[in-house]
Amino acid sequence: MAKYANWAEFERNVPLAYKEGATAEAFRGGMQGIAPAGMSVREERVSNYRRGVEGKADIIVERYKRAMFE
């Protein structure tokens, strides 16, 4: 995660970075990079990841704020 100078910058940029970085293709590529020789990532896992991250970019900052600050 990038470093941000203040909360406003964090709040503005994290959803954009999340949308760009949290993709099924990125997940597949990362998992394929650590897969044992001759094996590949199950498509079901990629589909589950896709469903798990869709639409969450807008709420990720709010959840982070609740988890980290009083």
C-alpha cells in the first residue's frame, strides 16, 4: 500500500488503488506465481475472489477507519 500524507489523501486514493489492484486477474497471476510446478490455480478460486471483491472499493476505507481508530 502506498504512503499517504493525511487522511483525506488516503480516503481519496485507496478506493481507486483497490479497484485497480484487487482484480481476479491479479489474484490469478499472484497465485500462479506461487503454484507448485505443473499445477495451476482453480478457476473456482478465481471466481470466488472476484465475487468477494466486487463493489467493495467504496466501503474499504470506512471499514479500515472503524477497525483502526476510535
